[in-house]
Amino acid sequence: MNAEQENRKQGRPTHHYWIALIAALTVIGLIVSGILPRIQARANLRRETQEMALASVAVIHPRRAPASPEIVLPANVQAFIDAPIYARTNGYLKKWYVDIGSRVKAGQLLAEIDTPEVNQALGQARADLATAEANLNLSRITAERYKDLLKTDSVSKQDADNAAGDYAAKQAIVHSAEANVRRLEDLHSFQKIYAPFTGVITARNTDVGALIDSGAGGGPRTELFHIVQPDKLRVYVNVPEAYSQAAKPGLTADLSLAEFPGRRFQGKLVRTANAIDSNTRTLLVEIDVDNPTGTLLSGAYAEVHLKLPGANSSLILPVNALLFRSEGLRVATVPDGQHAELKPVTLGHDFGSEVEVVSGLNGDETVIVSPPDSLVSGQAVRIVQTPASGALQ
């Protein structure tokens, strides 16, 4: 009995040790099972926060335009010759013979002006000329007589010189009177208005009885008619600077007008301004179009289709890929798939929903569509999709 009690006494410490160890492990397990999920949840939250902080972007690839693109530019159609017709004399309109839309020949009578004041002045000038000629004739006879009398010393040399000088003065008076008559005859001839060239009357700004002022006295001039020559038309186009080197005389150009759907009229580029307009950064060119039947009307709006050979191959991007910054136009790219890079670009033609990029991109870039306004170079981004509708492959 004493031996069993002794063995029990020796085994108690070992039993208590295992109980304490199990209790400690249990407590540690409870602590670990409670802390680890929190640590993992915090790590997940931190990771999700970092991922959500990245700008989610959609990307596309630029589309390369043809090497010889056809550019479409707005244009103004003008008659090859366009001129207002003014009066050269004062009076009242007596009669007009043509109206708007009339086709006239060169030299055709358009209107007549009644010029009573010019008529009276012409009559007076002719009378003054007759008086001057009569005085000249008398002075000539006197000078010839004095010249003959001087040979016999019947008159003094001074009297003969006076007679010769008076004759020369009378000649000058006659020449002046003749010039005045011719001037008034020209004014009198201006009472008839003739067409300066073959064309069409596009405006008649006067009527019978209207006061006509030539503007010679400082008053406002009266434009009687407006005439154009529509058989050949001038079409002026402003070509963007990026295409200025390719726009050379001799190129063919097609015109399209809204009133002729599906129809094109051929013209030829004949000259350029040889200078870039500093306000619009464009080159003014002239295209001539034959219009023998008068189908095209002067003053019309048209679109010119220009094919520029040898033009640099360009890229096409949607307009929502552009960033307008104070330092200039930029396009956001993702070269490494994780960070944004802003590149300066130069635009060519604006096609409405798309624009042409003539410099700044190589064509193999991944371009961000609708980039955030706050986007900066080096900023981390996350590519979420490539929009099928906006992709330009």
C-alpha cells in the first residue's frame, strides 16, 4: 500500500505537465486561429485597395492610313471672272435691257443713262473750242502779216515777236479746248453700259429713273450690275500644312456637291499660294473646273477630294484618345502594359469621329481610349479591356 502511494505521488507531476501543455497549446491555437484571419484580411484589403487605386483603362491600336490618302476638304466655288459694273458718269437711268440670269455677250448693251448735265457741258465745250479756233485763226493771220512786214522793217521786231507769241498761246488754248471736248465726249459715251465679257448677270441693283453717281465727286458709287463668267470655275481650298509639300500643280481633284449626290466633277490643281497662312496653318490652292454647260453655280459650297501621291503614311485614332494639355496635344500609351506614357502628337485632317496623326506615333503603340484628365506619365494603370467597337486594328 505504501508502494502504490509512492508511485502515485511520483506520477502526479508528469500528469500535471501534460495538462498544462495541452492547455497552453489550446490557448495558442485559439490565439493563432483568431489573429491569422485578421492578418490575412488586412493583407487582402491592402492589396484590393492598391488594385482599386490603379486607373482602369481600355486600349486600342492605331490604324495605319493608306500611303496615298484621299483627303476631303471644304471649298468655295467661284466664277473664273467675277466683276461688278459701275457707272462712269452721273445722271439718271434711262433704260435697262438685261436682268438677273441673263446671258450676255461681250460688248452687249446693258443699260442707258440720261446725262443732261454732261450733254450741256459737252455743248459748251464745243462752243469754247470753236471760239478758240477762231481766235487761233486770227492770231495766225496776224503773226504771218507781222512776219512779212518785218522783212521790210515796216514793224518793229518786238511787235512781230508779240504776234508770234500770241499765236502760240492761241494754239495752246485750242489744244486745251480739244482735250476738254474729248473728255466730255468720253463721259457722254459712258451713258451706254456695255458687257465687258461674255457671262451671266447675277445682280441688277438699279431701275429706271434711279440717280446714278459715278463717285467722281466723292459720293458713293452705284453698282449697276454684277456679271460672272461661269464657263470655267475657280475652286479655292485650304490644304493643311502637313500636306502642303504634296499639293503640287497638276494634281487632279474631284468635286462633290450636296445637290448632286453620287456625282463628281473633275478639276485640276493649277496654282498654290506658295506660303502658309500663319493664322490657319494652311496652304491656299486653286483648282480650275471646266463648266461649259453651267451645271455648277458660282458661290456654291463643295467638297474637294484630293489624292496626294507620295504623302507620308499616317495613323488614324478616335477623337476620344486625345488629351488636350496646356503644353500641347498628347496621346496616352501603355508601353509596358502597366504604366502610362504621354506622347506629343501632330494632327492632320479631322474626320469628325476620327483624326489623322501625322507625327508622334510609330503605329505599334497601345493607346488608351478616354484617358483620365489627371493622367500623367509614369502613372500605374490597369488594362481592363480592348473595346471591340472602338478598336482600330
